[in-house]
Amino acid sequence: MREQLSAQLILGILSRRLAPGERLPSIRELGRRLKLHPNTISAIYQDLEKRGWVIRRRGSGVFIRDVQMPEPARSIEGFVSACVEEGLVRGFSLEALQSAFGTATQGSRTLEFLVVDPDPDLARILAVEIGEAIGLTLTFSGLDDAPTNLTADTCVLANEAHVLRISKLLGSENWRAIHLKSMQDMLRGQQRPTSAVLIAVVSHSESIRHWASTLLSSLGFPADCVVLRDPRLVHWQDGLQSCDIVAADVVAAAEISRRLRPTIFRIVSDEFLAQMRQDVTAQKLSQRSAP
């Protein structure tokens, strides 16, 4: 473990992931983070200092020295070659460098998310909602055109009603079920109109339009009070200004005239989005702390 951590720190210096002048974590902090005895961390820092990789400043901590590397060729091969050559000069074996490179690159991989649904328009809406919540742009697809050559870093996200079938068809063991809002969640805070109103539901997704029609019907709204619109059709905005309520998903809302002030409804549960934010944040912190 000591040799592995030392090799990773040196590789971080050579690759400039640890910049000259950067302060390393304190002995106790790094030991607590990696669950290693402080004496082990202290011995590693002392060894790196003797080799000229770091410099210890009394009362301030341990800092990265400015390692002058040979100018590599303008290619990834030239950069790696220069790193390996410098590592060999510093006394590391080729096997140790290969192991350190593998460990470092594995730790810096970024998990990717792919949203899949039998209704590709619904997949797009889910991807936008989740992406906005976690600050990432998610890819999406229908089930028929979903990629089959998924990498180990790709996490498949699918509606919990279809996730097992989709993950099996795609051959993915890395999947997560998207939890949608219940009817109670959707209606929380909403008051039923005291008089007859005309409601428009705008969405590219046939699944959402059908679901909205069923929901409103179960709430007692007659069919002639509900207008369903698909933004892909010609003149789809005609008559919307006469509706008392215009509701749209996050994708369709951007296509509706601002004068109509559409109500945006979201279908992904708050609990699922909170868990996604927590996981993505943990992943980013793990990448930043990787040597």
C-alpha cells in the first residue's frame, strides 16, 4: 500500500494533476481519508522529500516541488513516454509505473448516464429533468435504437416499470430505476378549480399525453375540457390562448409562447433527484481527491 500510494503521488506530479506549489493534505487528513496509519503517510512524505518530489515547509505543510520535465512531443504518446522516462530516472520500475498509470486512469473515469424508454420522447423528457437536477447533459434513446455496445462506465436509467426488461435487453448490469412522482405528489399544492375550466396539456410524449388525460378524467374533468397538443403537429398552438390552464413538460414548455405562461409539470420524484445529486457530488469529490 505504501509503494502504491507513493507511485500514485509521483504520477500525479509527473502528469501535473498535482501542480507545482500545491499543498498536499496533512498527514492526519490523508491518513484518515485513506484509512492508513499517520506513520505510513509520514514515511511516504519523507521518502518523497528525499527524492526531490516535495518540499516540507515548517509550520505550513508539504508542497509539490516544480519538477522540470523534458518537453514531450505534441502527442499523447510523447507525453506518456516522457512521464515513464522521468519515472525510471527517479528509480521506479516499469511494472510499478504501469500499475500506477492503470490505477490513476481508472480512478479518473467519469460515470456516464443513458436514459432509455420505449417512448423516446419520454426518455428525452426524463433526461432533461434529471440533467437539470445534477448539472449534466444526459444522453437518451428509445428502446429500438438504444446502443448495445455499452461501456462499464455507462449507467442505464429507466422508468422503474421497464428497467429490468431494458437492462436485460441491453445486457447492462449497471442500471438504476427512475422513480416517478405519484399522483399525490403531482397534485400536492394544487387546488381544484371551483368552476369549469379548459385545460391544455402539451407534450411531445404520447405516454405523457395519455397519462395526463387519464389523470384528469379520474379527477372528474370531462373530456371536452381537456386539450392535448403535440408540438410536432402543424398549428399546435392555435387556441391555447383560450385555455384557462396550459400545462407542459420541461421540453415542450420551451416551445410555448411566453405570453401563455405555461405551468411546467415535472414527473421525476424529488427523492430520486436528491439521490442522483448526492451520488454525482460524491463521484466528483472522489475524483478530486484521487492522487
